[in-house]
Amino acid sequence: MIELSNVSMQFPVPRRYIDYMMWPLKTRKYYPVLKQVNMSINEGDRVGFLGVNGAGKTTLLKLIGGLLYPSEGAIYVNGFHTCMQNLKARRDVGFVLNEERSFFWRLTGIQNLEFFGVLDNLQNDALHYRIKELIKLVGLTESGDRLVAGYSSGMKQRLAIARGLLADPRILILDEPTRALDPKAVEEIKTLISGKIHDQTKRTLLIATHRFDEVEELCNKVCIVKNGSVIDYRSIVELRSEYRTIQEYYHHIIKKEEQDEF
């Protein structure tokens, strides 16, 4: 269970940028990224976060995962406060971030997982068994002993998913899991996420994406983020009664929000 109550996030404006800002903004010392977010996510939910670049999706997921602390409000992950009980809250969360540079390219896939497993305080025997299990799960059995430098983008993403699952978290956060992948790799990753990762384990999945098909196929709820605000959050079943597709729903909500702003 994840609870967000009046969560806001501000980042300080670097001093070097202030001279280039228009007068009304020159007095700003902080830039608002998220504003008064309230939402509940049940165990086993698969929530797709939709929004343009810079809308606040990734920041919201990092706050839920305890990588950032909110400027205001409170977040609870399985009953633990993400600020005051950060380590306990993060224990149940795994991350799949779309950052290939976070791997050591001169190490093999298995060696990378060994390194990150040690950081997760996994012991030798348990770690080696878990890595063997995950390498098979993500379909890298034949490639685990190869250097990551020789991996395709799809293979690196599979390895990233394995890394996110090392500590067997109940919640998995995926930030644009199919970005920059070819169509075949996209389908393979979606099948992996929907089948082996969710259906077999009933993990809670939080997925930031630009792709309507990902939300359609992987999620049971959708959250639209615009300019740092959650402007709509509902189940896929509920929106089906009003809209034919996720895309139609998204554009209608965005258009309605823009009209309300005027």
C-alpha cells in the first residue's frame, strides 16, 4: 500500500540562472516540480504514469521510492514514512531506471548483478542463487557471462530489470522501460513485465511512460501528470465506460484541463 498526502516538491533555482530569468521569476528561489499530490496505490496495482517530458512523472516515482524527500506532505510505503523511516520504506522498492551508464561495461552481466547485490546486503550463497534465478527469468542465460559492453539495448534493459528485482521487492518502479528499444525488444520487455514479473508474483508496478500501448497492456490504473499536478487518476475499467482508447482518454483530460486553466 502506498499513500501520498499533500505531496509537493521544489528544487532550488541555481544562482547562475537567475540573471537570465524574466523579472516576475527573478524573485523565485525555488522551482515547483510537484504540487499537492494526493493518491493511494493498492498492493498489486499496476499504475501507468502518463505525461510529457518535464511533467513530473520521474520525480514523483523517485519520491515514492525514497530517492528524494518531498518539500511538503508525507509518503507512506507499506506503512513506513519515506523520510523518517527511509531505509525500511526503500526495502520494499526496486528500481528500473533507463540509464545504461549505471552498469559497468567492462564487467559481465552476472558480475554487475553481483556488485549491486552486495550493495543490497545480499549474502554470497543467497546472492548467487538469486542471480541465477533472475538471469533465467529475464532471458539472459546465454549472455550472463558476456561483457555488458557487447549487450544490445534490449539486453541491457533485461539486465536492468534483473537488477531491480535482486532484493525481491514488493514494489517495482520502471521509468520508461521500453525507451529507445526496437519493436521486437519492446514486445519482449512488455511480455516479461506483464507475465513473469507481475502475473507470477503480483508485485505492485509503477510505470512512467509516453506509450499508450504500454498502459493499455501492462496497467490496471492510469495517472495523468501535467505541470507537476496529478490531474486524473482512475482505473482502466472505469475509463472504458467513457473512452474507447487510452489515447482518447488522455487527450480529452489534457484538453479539459487546459480549458479549465482559462
